[in-house]
Amino acid sequence: MADIKVYKRVNKGRTFIRVAATPKSTETRKLLRQFQAEVREFEKEWKATGAYRDAQKAKKKKKAAK
């Protein structure tokens, strides 16, 4: 059985999650790779939303105004 630890940190409205698992068995590594792939897919979907694009435009506009 694997010992899985999840570290969660929230900073300025953003959530950072780190997952560590021991021992480094092939089953554990497979689960971690699957988790990482799903997180990357989620990021792609989020960056495709209008809200994300609008936020990035506002960020650039605010930076240029300084």
C-alpha cells in the first residue's frame, strides 16, 4: 500500500497542490502520472475560457499603465 501525502497551499486566491507518494512502486507512479495528466488537461480547458483571457488582458493593461 502506498503512503500518499497531499500538500495544499492557498496564496492570493490561488490553490497549489503537491502530491507525494511512497514507496515509488510502478502502481503509484502510474497513478501520479494519471493525476498530472488530468491536471494539465484541466489547465488547458481553463486557459481556453473567456474569463482567463479577459483576466490576462486586464493584467497586461494594468502593467502597461504603470
